[in-house]
Amino acid sequence: MPVAAADIEAQLRSHIEQELALYLQQLGMPAQQQDIQLTLPGGLSGNQCDNLQVSRRQQQEPPLGRVSYTLSCDSPQRWQSRATAKVALWLNLVVASRTLERDEILDDTMLTTQSLDIATLRHGLEFDSSALLGMTVKRRIDAGSPVSRHLLQQAWPVQKGAQVTLQFSGDGFAVSTKGLALSNGQLGEKISVQNLSSGKVIDAVVVGEDLVETGNK
């Protein structure tokens, strides 16, 4: 059945709704709200089409924000036009429940969820606050702002300036003493540690929280 000019907007809206549904399926998240505002050229008022074709650039990206679409038709007459959509999509995202300062370690009192329009975000969306607990804030995050992983880093098991247990191990023996971490360190990473007993600076491997080990006595 031919598509009358009055139905072209409805077909474009349906196409965008299908794109959004696929995107939400990929995210595994339901939408809290969505809004699609269309702008079509007046020249479409006399057009008909047996099979309207809708396309856009960067098809792999979700249709969010201001999106330009190409409308094409081959029958009963050949024509092509453009339309613009302004698409907003609200999802429940993890946000800061208060202002978070650099180097704070996240706990469940610092995070909450809030419905936000993701049209200007798109990347680094976080839906589960439990996955972020224990991570360290890299730079200030204002209250109510989205919390994403590019603003965080894994908490250091050993932090610069912390007192650590320095273990020495060898063939058949193991002793420990107190040391001072001279740099941050992740598990398995070698860092410089000052032996608080001797004052000597040595290299040691991070093996646990505030725990480092060296094979050299």
C-alpha cells in the first residue's frame, strides 16, 4: 500500500523507535522515558512512496541528540529528502550522592541512581553502583553528576606514604619488618619501599593490602 505524505513522519518515528529498542536491548536496560521531535521539509507534502527507505550516517551509533536522516523512494516516483530528529532517552544512571573529591575511595553512601537524558553522555554509562565500590576518584565529581569509570581508578592496595609490612623471604626462612611505601602500587607491581629499621630503600612487589615482599634480605 502506498505511503501517503501524512504517514512519512509516522514511518520515520517508528524507524527511530526500533533503533532505540535495539540499543536498549544491547544495553540490557529499560528506558525511563524517551522523546522524539521530528523536523521534515515542507516539500514532502505532495510525495507518495510504496516503500520508504530511511538511513543515516554512523548507523553503528545510537540515534541520540540531533540526528539527520535520509529519506529515499523509488516508486511510484523517485525522490530523496532529508529529515532531522532530536532524540532524548532517559536511563537510570549511577550518580554522585554528594560532591566527591579526588582520592576518595567510593562506598555505598557516595553513590545513588538518577534518571538522566543520555543524549550528551553515550559513553561510560554506569547502571550498577556496586561495581564501582572501592574504586578511587581521579578528579572532583559534583553532586548529581554521572559517575563513570574514566573518572575513577582501581584503589591502590599500597598507597604512597603508607606504612606497609615488608616481608623478606628466602630458602627456608621468612621475616618481616615495617616499611614506608614511596609510591602507589597495584598487585604484582614492583615499587620502592624504605625499610624503617635500616633506612635503606629497596624494591619490593605488592602482594596484598599494605603488604609487600622481596626475595632479597
